[in-house]
Amino acid sequence: MDFEEFKKTYQKVEVEHYTNSVPENVTVSVLVQTYNHENFLKQCLDSILDQKTNFDFEILLGEDNSTDSTRNICIEYAKKYPEKIRLFLHYDENKIKVNGIITGNFNALFNFYNAKGRYIAFCEGDDYWTDPYKLQKQAGFLEKNGAYSLCFHPYKVLQHGSIPDPGLIEQPTTDITSEELQQLKQHPLLSTVCFRNSLASLPSQIPEIINVDSFLLSLLGGKGDAKYISEIRPGIYRKHQEGIWAGRFREKKFLSKIHTYTKLKEFYVDRKIISLANNFEQEVRNTYKMLLYFLIRKGEIYKATKLAFRILNGSLI
């Protein structure tokens, strides 16, 4: 699905493009998606604008029709930094629902399709970076190492204003092979990743899932290995009440992962890459089993019994 197909399928009203003077030739595109981030967005944008590079980069700022002052903050920054920021103002009519859940997929994918840089980095509007040389180090590595499709670095979680013991956070801390990335055996946090802008079109399944980052990383795994750069200071991933998963039942999180793995299986079946299709079929089964254990612990015996019969009968997929 190219950009025109994407707009034809999902765009109901025109996206407003705020005026800018960003140069045509940039090395890195930083994609920022924001919704109701009035308390966090300035820190996010400042951490990107503070990047020290010997190349031009752009910030694609997608504002998803927030109900707080986020849109005003976006306009304030777009006016102040027209040579850096391309602001896209979105409207509710274009929001994509997945299994009844309103997502930011249209916003994120609109940013993705509009990226002009040779490399792409993400930073959600409630996260921020702490290393002013992050982009320089990541783009510099990719320039010199063509066998790698992406590179990533450590991160810390900020929850309720404090950072928990880093040892409690599972995150990859070594290089990831192409095969491991395709199979999602290792999963870097997207706001730590910088990757080659090598996907001119995207699978039609991507707008219809919640875990877009997982699908994207699997695709990038098909382009090469992933390099872990420990020398970059950790990014900050913020967990708070407004986060997409923070207020959602874990059951729905399991079901969203199952839906994503099912779509990945369909994608690889279509491309006749059977080993990967089988991998994601197994991931579906494994996640259903985790859901079963979760339901049992919650005391949801009726739901757990129905799911157990489906697992035993092999009727999950």
C-alpha cells in the first residue's frame, strides 16, 4: 500500500499542513505523534531540537486533535522552528478503529509516508531523549554499515515521576540478527530505533492492527541486522495514566497481540515465507496460553474454560 492508496482508503477529510521552511534534502526524519500530551510535549520536542548533528533533520509532528492544549503547543513550536518542524493537524474523521479501539495509526502512518530523510527515528510525544548526539551517532553508524537495517539504544521507564530499578525492565542489550528481528524474538523500543527509510510501501495489514511497531520491526528485519549502541544515553519511555496501555485491561492487550501475530502470519503466508508464517502461528498459540493463565488467575473461570476448549481443539486460528 503506497501513500495514495493509504489516503484513498482511510482519509475522510484533508489533513491540515502547517506552513514550514524545512529543506527538501534532510538526512533524518524524526516522527512525533502526539495526543493529549500537554504536560510532556515540550520536553519531547526540546530533546529533539537539542540534537547536535552535522546534517539537516526534520521533525514531522502529527497532532491528533487533542482535547487539551497539545495542539496549541504544536502550533507554537511550528511557528518558532519553521526550518525544522512540519506540522500535520489531524481530525477525528480519519482515526482508524481496530477491534473497536480508536488508534493513532492514521497519524503515525501519515508521518511515515511523508518522511523525506534517508533515515527515520520515532519519539512519541510523551517520551524524550537524553543524549544530544543520539541522531548523529545512529545516522553515522548506518552510513558506515550498510548490512544493518537499524540501530537502537537503551531506555529507562519513567513512571509516576520516578525511574524503577533498570534491572526490572526487559529490553534487548545486544545486537539482534535479521532472523530474530523478523520473528520478533527481540523487540527494541521504537523511540530508541533509527532505521533506513527503505519501505516505499507498507502491507495493507498494518493500519488494521494496534501493535504497528511490532509489524514494522519484523519488516525491517527482512532488510538486515539491528545494532545495539550502548554508548548512547538512555531514552525515556514514560508510563502514565493517559498512555495507550496504562488504563486498558491486560486481556485486551493479549488480544491485540494475538490480532497482530495473526496479521503477520497472513502477511508471510501471502509472500510464501512459510517459516515466518509458522513462527507467528506459534506466537498466536503461546499468547492464547498466556491469556488462559491470566484469566484463571483473575478467577474468570467461564472465559478460561471456553478458551481452554479452543486450545485443546486446535481452533484458535
